[in-house]
Amino acid sequence: MPPAPGPAPAVVPLTTDTQLASLWRDVLAPSFPPAELTSLEDLRAGCRAGAQTALGVERDGRVAAGIVASWSPSTRVLLVDYLAIAPGGRGGGVGGLLLDRSVAAWRAERSPALVLAEVEHPAHHPAHPQHGDPAARLRFYARHGARALALPYFQPGMGGPGSPRVPAMLLVALDVGAEAGGGADEGGDGWPDSVPGDPVHGFLAEHLVACEGALVEDAATRRLLGAAAGDRVPLVDPADPVALAAIPVATLEGAERYAPPRSAG
């Protein structure tokens, strides 16, 4: 007879310098390419200032799984910057537990209009032996109820002007507040068919400035902001391959692949 499962691990706030150092060293750095990874110094500064929040699971004095999110008070949007498990610890259900408990905690503490996350589009990003499989990651989020926003999303260049952007990304909603979902038709799963465009547009503009240093509306930025400029932004079930294929993809060409200089138009 297999042994009975043990108690679910505790999900705890990660606030001390030691915890954040372990999160960065043991979980984030092995899981993300350098172009997508913040520095430990910036992570600590963001958490100290309240601009970021981190939760995780600890084992033997080290962080074994962690989630980091950035908070936009003006738009009431939380963006999950990172969700990762330390190498060798994937597949045990810890990631799902961490995600669900974190979203519930944020809902209770901040009542966000939207909780969002960035996911590589599996049709445009291959699996990587170290950084994971985008198709599996999207399936994971879909199992936890995520919906993809119908936007030509790209990850902004994190290092300011000239830094590389990550093309062909999906922006997915992990949770929608009552105000953001109000007035939309809902299916049997309780999700609205769309979310208001104002908080999405405001968040995108703010996120671009935070990452790239300024809001310079090159062609890729105009396409992205234009798609969020209407009254509502459609939501798509990422588990539906036909619906997923209909989402516009920010493949980015030429100079669009880099955050533009501030003088660009």
C-alpha cells in the first residue's frame, strides 16, 4: 500500500533578505533566462517598497518554490513576475498549491481588479531543458482557470532603451475582480467573456514605462495599446486550440525586438 500523503506544505510570505536571496539563487536564477530575470538587488528593493510581493514554500531552510508579483495601485492590477519551483522539485503539485493560495491571499489583502501573468506562446517558443516547456506551462495555468487576453502581447525590455523584448507572449488572467467582470456575459465556468479595457490599457502603459524607461509608441507598442483601447478586452480559454490560435501574436520584427530609444516615434 502506498504511504498516505503528508500535509500540504505551508505557503509563507518571503520578506527577509535571507529568504529573498534563497528565492533568487535557488528558484528564479535556474528557471529563467537572464533577459527575463530581475536582479536580487531590485527584487529586495521592490519587496521593501511594497511594489512587489513574494510568497513561497520553504524546505530545510531554503526556498523550494516561489511566486513574485508586482502591484499597480493606480490600476489595481497584480502582475505575476515569476512562478517557479527549484530544480528537481517539479511535478509534485507544489506549483498549483502555491498559485492558488497566493491568488486567494492577494484577493483578500488587495482586492485586485485583475491578477495577470505572462506566458510564452507555445506555438512560438520551444521547450527548453532548463527553463521549461511553454505548452506545459500554459496547460498548468489553464487547469487553474486562467484565461488569455486577446492582445498582441510582448514582454517589454527589462533593461530600458535598447534592451531585448520577448516576442510572442501571452498575457493571461488568473483572477478577475467583481468590478472587472461586472457587466460581461459569463459562461458556466463563472468567467466573464471579457474584461474592461481601461485597467488593462493603463497597466500596459505603466508596465512599459517601468521596464523600458518611457512610453515610446513604436509600431509594436501601438498595436498592443490599440488592442486594449476599446471598452473591453476579450478573454480566451487557452485550453481551446482554435480560440488560442485566433489571438494576435506579437512576433516582432527588426527594431521592434528591442525597447526603442526615447526619441523614437
